[in-house]
Amino acid sequence: MKPGSMKPIRIGIIGLSPGAWAANAHLPYLQRPDSKFEIVAVCNSSVESAVKSAKDLNLPGGVRTYGNVQDIADDKDIDLVVCATRVDRHYNCIFPSLQAGKNVLVEWPLGGSLEEARELLNVAKENNVELAVVGLQGRFEAIVETLKEVLKEGRIGKVLSTTIISQGLIAGQTELHSQSYLIDRESGGSLLSIPALHLLDTVQAVLGEFSSFQSLLSNQRRAVKIVKADGSVVKENAVKTTPDHVMIQGTLNSGAVLSATIRGGAPFKGSPGLEWSIYGEKGEIKIAGPSAFIEIVGTSSVQLHDFATDEIVELKLKNGTFAEMYPINRNLARVYEAIAAGDKSLLCDFEGAVKRHHFIEEVYNQNSQV
């Protein structure tokens, strides 16, 4: 892969099916005429599944179809492996490609545990992988650039505190059958590791890292209903071992204090699923949005209260590239464009991913009862 090269960067995707994440989130950019990438291979659980997906998603006729991740690793004509499977399959899916020295973009979380994440980082280093990054694309959302500029201009003065209240949609009364692994802590997927971590990573992209923190986890619903997309019940009282309430309080490196509460389920009817305030010496910013998944749904309003004038003004988001696309697509488009340009300034590499996994591990260590 050569930044600035006229040739498209050749991608092999692991986990591509109609209606699933990769098709909904990645393809709108990858199939644009101005995309700097070309899908050359698809690997699913079987060759038949890969062939069907390639056909149903209108991929070029020459796309190679695989049913084994080793085949992706062995394919010499792939520049970048993209893994969009569920988290408990990340390790086995990308390990062979990392061993082969291939560049890898994998969805967050990197692995199902801190141990898996460390091992994947080590194998990437041992095989001199040039680019190994995870999809923490909230860093690319317009709200981040907008808030950083407003804070740099000093419009609210020194930041004293930030408060986040949000809902993560998962970990509610029911769980979809297609993502029932989210009720099993051993899978690595949960309210903590996915919506809460995505949200906190986006917040920290604006305000900086923790110097210290304390946490409270709770699993209030220890049994939930597993349902299909149409609402029909697959299983009553399925045992849940993942938290449905995540509370984090800490101090940031800047000295500002943070308080975050993320619970499972949907927001109160008619209310925003994200309420985030940044309180400063001279003013306060209030951000609202549909849910904790800023990287997918964006934000709905950003207001600034100037204490001196007592005026409230609506802040306009900085458009940035691909502003015409939905947040779910534009933020991944920006990830891909950064990869193509060789710009790693916002990308989360495996080192950064392991740091985030350390955070998750520490939260669990502080809450051994969950």
C-alpha cells in the first residue's frame, strides 16, 4: 500500500453479508466511484456464503470468494484485510493475516479480552505489520473537530468538568437473537466494551485521557428475553452475565473531572439518548444525540451558554469530508481515507486498542462482583 499511489488499495473483507454491519457501514464508501479502495476478496463462514454475498451486494465479477481465513492471509493480491465479524471471532479471523504481515483494519473491540488484544499486538509487531488499526471511528465524527475548535478558541474558558448520561440500546429488556453473544461476558462484547467504550473514546478525543478513575458496574437484569427482528421470542429467561449499567467517574489529565452514566436499553420515550455537557469557567456546552453511538448516529444539537452574556447559541458542526453521508458511513469513509493517505493521527492502532482493553479490564477488576 503506497499513500498517494494512483492504484486502488486492494481489500479482502472477512465477514460481509447483506444487512450486516460491513454491508451497511463499509460498502457505501467502498463502492463509491471516488473510493481509493477496491474489494478483491470476500471471506465468509463458507465459500457458498461468500459467493452469495458477492452476488447480492453487486461486487465485481472477479472478486475472489473464500470460506477460510487462511486463504485471505495467503492471497498475495490483498493490501488490506478488513475484519467486520463479531468480536469473539476477531482473534481467529485476523491472526493468520497478521502472521502473513498483512495490513489489518478490524472493528472494535480488537479482541475478546485484554489477553487476546495483547497477543494480536505482539504478532503484528513480530511480523512487521505496517498498519494495524481498530475501528474507533467516533474520533472522526464532526462533533469532535467542532468541540476541539470551540475549546481552543477559549469560548467557555478552562474546562472544569464534563457529564455524560446515555443509553446504549443493547443490554435492555430483550436482546436480538443475531447478537445474543452480547449477554455473555466471555464473548468480549457488552454494554461496557462496545457502546460505553466507543462513547468514552469519542469524549476523550475531545477532552483527553484519564489520570485516574473509579467505576461501578451492575447487572440488574440477570435474565433477558432473546427475540428475532420481528419481535418473536426465541428464548425466555436467557442468562445474562454482562453489565447493563456502567458508571465512570474520574479526573482527566487536564484536571477536569468526568462523570459518565451509560445504561442499557432505549432512552425515555421522546428524550435524547445522549446528554453530554462540558462545563467551563466562562460557559457551558450541551450536546444531545439519539444514543451513545455517536460514530453511527451523530448528534442532534450542540448549544453553548455564554455566562457573561447569558446567551445560548446553537453551534454549527464543521462539515468535513463526506458530510453528505450518514454518520455511520462518513466516519468509516474518513477512516479509509486516512489509511489511504498514510495519516495515522486519528486512527487507533493496536497499541491504543490495548490501552482501551486495559481500561475495560480495570473496570472489571474494580467490580469483581459482576
